[in-house]
Amino acid sequence: MKTDFKLSSKMHLFIIISCVIIALGVAVGTICQFVANGYFNYGFDWSDYKCVTVSYTCVDFSDEKEVRKICDEAFASDGLKYYNCAYGDVTGDIVGGEFTFKFGKSVNDEKLASAVEKINAKIQSGASVHTVEGLKGNTKALWRGAVAIASVMAAHFIYFAIRYKLTMALGALLADVHNLAVFVSLLSLARIPVGSAIITFAVLTVLVTAVGTCFLFDRVRKNCKDENASKLSAFDLTDKSASESFKVNLFVPVVLCTVAVLLFVLMSISAMSVFTVLSPVLCALACFVSCAYGTLFFTPAVYSRFKLIGDDYKLKHARAKKEKLSK
């Protein structure tokens, strides 16, 4: 009952691949921390940007579409292109609305001033330019994200230690840490623009890993109870289990990451900007790659050694106990 799916024999290769990805991610991030924008490529809600705020009253304009058209024409005449537009109603003594157009930090100040002058010539309530220093993550959000990740890992380990075996619990914990490290390294290495969505996808990476290892180690446990499969070596049994759970462990991260992207896209529709959706899409791709690679290849290959060590320990313990009883 042997299988051609020999992941266990490639353990050293997968360890080298993972170490190279993580090392390169750390190296690139460290260099960029001192010479560029930061360890990560901070973008969108975590980026520094310039914005033009345009306010108007309902007395002058009854339709916000007319105001936006004036602004778009002014920006286009100076060759400016914003990556996000937010609209809000203004109430109080004067009823009206307010547009906020966001531009990259490198946009020319003179062109922005020229566009604002053209807007002010047609909209009396006025337009103004502001430079905003992005907050690199909300402290409370980062803290809660870290707690969520640690809680999932702890629950994952305890559940596996109780339901399966200690070797499987250690393999599951290693998978969580490995996949999260690869995910973060891919973001740093590929310079994917990150914002608050990174917290969601970091948690999702650990959750998807937990689900994937459940399928993998459930197959390991069932094969250990099978009369024929239990006779296989630790390597062959792990390879067989990985092969049997391959399709479902490839399907799960695809579905969950796709659902996450769709949710972010729906939340970003009001912004009417492709750039707003780009960050979660690329984060989802990094999440999928790290989970698929880690759960399908790295974890089974490394766990085969864990299982071998555990089997050897049980065998030695049984022999020692038998010898003790014989005396």
C-alpha cells in the first residue's frame, strides 16, 4: 500500500524553501525600514497621502454629481488622478455635502493648488489641500489581532493534544507558525501594499491552517487504525494521508480566501476605486499561497519525522517496560 506521493523524502527541500522565503522577507523588510517607507509597503488606510476637501451647500448645488463633475474636470486639466473619493453629508447651520479626494504623497503641490483654484472659482464654499501622515495600524486593532492569533494557535494545539496525539499537536502548532511567517514574509518580499486588511488575513491564515491540519491529521489517525495502512512506515503513512487530503486542503483556502476578497470588495464599492480593492486581493493571494504550500507540502513532510520520533519512543518505552516486567 505505498504511494508515489513522496513528500516525506523532500523535507529538507521544503525547509530550505521556507527558510529562504522568510529570510528574504526579513532582509527586504529590514532594508526598507531604513531606506524606504517602512518594513511593509504601507498603503491605503495606512499610507501617507495628500487630499483635497471640497465642501458645498445645497443652496448652490442640489446634486452632488454636479459638484464631482466640476472637481473631476479640474483635476483632469492638471493631469491629476485621485485613487479614492469619499462623500459625506454636512448638516447644521448650512446643509450641504463634502467630497474628499485622496492622492499619493508624491503628487505635485503646484498642480494640486492649481486644481483647487479652479474648483474654488466655481464652488464658493471652497476647496482646500491637506497632507495626512498615515497611522501605521491602530494599536487596539493590532493588539486584538495578536490576541486572536495567539488564541487560535493555543486552542488548536490543545484540541489536537486531546483529540489526536502530542506529535500531531506539535505538527499543527508548527504549521500555524510556519504559514503565518511565510504569509508575513511574502507581504514584505513582494512589497504588497498593506493596510488594516493585513490583520484580517493574518488571522484568516491561522484559521485556514487549523482547518487544513484537521483534515490532514484526521486522515493520519484513520490510517493508523486501518489494519493494512497501520503496517506502513511513518513516512509512507504520512504520504498516504497527505495524498488523500490533498484536494480538500487545496479547495478550502481557495474558497475561504475568495469569500474574504468578496467581502472586502463589497465594502469597497462605495469608494468606486480599484486601488481600494487591490490590497485585500493581494493579501488574500499571499494567504492562499502560504496556506496551500504550508499545509499541502511543508507540514506533512516535517510531521513524518515527528511521527517517526514518536513511534521510536513508544517502541523503546514498550521494550523497556517489557524487560522490566520480565525481571
